[in-house]
Amino acid sequence: MKTLTHLLRYSFSVLLIIVYASSCKKDFDPKYDDKKSYTVAVKFQEFDQLIRPLRSSVRAQKGLSSNATALRSPQSGQEGYLYYWSFNQSTLEPDVFVAGGSSITFNQGQIPETFATGWSYDTYSAGFGLTISGASEIVLKMPLSGVVQVRSFGLDISSSGTGPKAFSLSYSQDGRNYTLLTEDNQFSNTNTAHARSTFVFPLESLALDLRRDLFLKLIPKAGFRGEASDYREATSVVKLDNIRLTGTSGIRSDASIKALHYYIYEADNKNLVSTGVYDFARQSLADFSLSLPAGDYIASFVSNESSEKLMLPEAAAATSLYIANRFSNHQARIFGVLDTFTVTGDMERQIVLRRYFSQVKFEFTDATDLKRVNKIVISRRHDPEFYAPFHTSLVNPIVDASQIVVYPEFSQGDHTVAFHQFIGQVSTPFPLTYTVDAYDAEDILLRSFEVSSALRNNMLLIFRGALLPHHEAVKNFQVLFNENWDGQEISPFD
């Protein structure tokens, strides 16, 4: 009897332990059970396209047809668009460009600023086209840095009733001495105002110096006019759209670093779950994935395509996380996003990265030659920029006194200097102040001035004025913005 009593007590104790253990298991949240992890394949939208600094659209990269004329933006060693202007964002920024510093001017350096309904081409919608009134010449400048071969130049063109019905095309590599390519390029429809004419010119036979810029000059001509009015240059209007230069690009040398930084936190308490750096210069981002247990997460993804590493903290706690870029690393393409997601099993996650930078451009309006300017130094007078995605009141941790130093090669019609300004993802404009010093070849200071404004990420800020003014009245700079600069998110990846 005694033995039976002990046995019953033992059995009851075991039952209590089982019930207690079962109860404890019910209170444990299985989504943080790290014994079971799942694969999260992260797909960065359009990462396989070659994105250039501050291009305004990527629509030309989507859904291209198999037609031989529908070319992709060139990756290293591949044929495609070297430059492409759709003008659909009503700016002169090319949608695709192999190098910075391109421009479109007319009549000895004037900058066109008017846009009208354009034509669709490739995967671009009709959108807008560039219109120019009273043009006696139109000049396109396209730097060839990073180009292996130039294949063709194409465009769509039209004119008003009194406008030109033909044009000549010449090329140059110094912007002064031009060689005629073709004399009479007659419009296909002369009876209808602004009827579209399409031209493509092969350029493979040209012995181009790929270390220099390519200038293409269009000279409007009366041409065969059919039922159109007499040609009157002063009242004529020319419309251009879908301007494109095709060819093969080479290996880019301006971005020795191509790194994706990621920080994965639990969504509710911001505990760090995973962090790392992915080198997409050596391995394809198509293979990028995370291994995570079931749960809710918030992730910070930041990509850096430049010649210098980002400034990041050693500790990766959410409250101390910040991202910064040295001011001198002024061509850095830095993209990022905060993304929240839930893992319940193996999954694929589509990520769209946003620009964490903007472009600042100086457009010098000097009518005289600026060849005496040998060096320009841009210094930051505001506090160093940094972005703390989880702690907006974080004390500035950045010490950076670097400067931007450029040796401009100003030519006729191109008096611009541009750089990338890191901002982060912010809603309130960040105050900026720069000091600009211009020196001659003997390092003698020609002029020093200061400009100020405020800027959010993914914007274009232009300071327009004379670099070397001749009198006091023209010393001030006009400040211009494009706040809806590209109209959609893009990714920086090759």
C-alpha cells in the first residue's frame, strides 16, 4: 500500500511537470525561436541596371523589346545607351549617361528651358520634348570617359511652320573646330507643323579620342518646305526628343567600392538580429539573402558606390546607428531604405532603394572665357551631414573637415561644376552653406564667395551666377530647385 501511494505521488508530480512545461511552451513566442530559420531572398529592384549619378528616370531600362535598336544602358563591355534624353522630367538631365558633365546649349552657350509634348520611344512614354526658339545652332556635349566604342547618334526632331525643315550635323572634340558629318538631313513631313522626323547617324568610323568630350552641332536649315511657310529663324521653334548616343562602355574606375551595408532589428524592441557588408563588386546581388527566424523585423539597407568607405559606428545598436560620407567623396552614389517585413517562412522580398544624396550644381554665367580658372575649392561651412534613421536627435558624431577640389576644364557653353551632397532620408530640408574659392594656374586666388540654401535628399540644387563678375551688381547667385527631381525610386547597382 505504501509503495502504491509513493507511485501515485510520483505520477502526479510528473504530470504537474508536464503540464507546467506545456504551459511555459505556450507562453514562448515561436517567432523568435532561432532553432528554425528561413531564407529571405532580398531582390533590389533594377539592381542589374547601370545607374549613373542623378539620372532622372529608369523607364528606359524596363521591358525593352528584342528589337536590335532597343538597347539597354551599357554595363561594362556591353552595348547600349551611353546617353539618353527623354526630357520627361522637364529638365536637361539625361536619363542615362556614362559620365557626368553633359550639356545641351544653343546660340553660343544659351541654355534652353522650355518643354512641350514629346514622342514615345522604346519604353519611354511620350512625356515631354525640348523646344528651342530662334536657334541658329544647337550643341550637345557628351563626355566619353568610360566609353570603349561609340556606335550611333539618333534623335527625333520637328519644327513649327516657319521653322527649319532640314539640318546639318557636325562633330568636334574641343567645342571649337567642327568637322561636317552630313550636310542635308531633310525632314520627312514638311506640310504638318511639328510632325516627327527620326534620324540615326552611324559614328563607328570616326577616329574619336575617348579621353575627350564629344560635341555634336546641329545647324537648322530651311530645307525643302513643301506647303510650309517661308523659313524665319527668329520666329522658328525646333522640338527635340529621344536624343541618344549608343555604344559600348568600359570598366568604371570611379567606384572602387561597391558595398551594401545591412542592419536587421526586431521590429518591437529594436534588438539587433543580423548585420553585415555585402561586396557587390565581387558577387552578384541576385544571390543576396538573409537567414532569419520567424518574426517581425525592421531593416536598414545602405549601398555605397564610390571610392571611399562610409562613416559608420562600430556599435550597431539602433539608437546609435548613423550613416555619413566624407565631403570630399563628392561623386559617391549612396542609396538606402528602411524596410519592415514579417517572416513566416521562406520568402522573397522586393526592395526599392532611394537616393540618400542630392546634386548641387554651380552654373557659371560668365560670358567671357573661364580658362584662366585652374582650380576650384569648395568648403563646407555647415555642420557635417549624417543620417541617424532611428534617432533623429542624436548628437552629431562626425568630424570631417575635407574639401572638394576640382580642376575644371571649362569650354564654350559649359561653365558648370557639380557634386553629390549626402543627406540621408529626411523630410525637413537640411541647411547648407558653402565657400567657393577660385584659383588660377599659379594658385593665386581669383575670387572667394559664399552661398547658402537648404536641401532634402533626391533633389537638384542650382546656384546660377557669374564666377568672375565684372562689377558689384552681378555678384549674387540665383538659387534654383528641382524638388521632384527623378519622379521615382532607383537603385545604384551594376
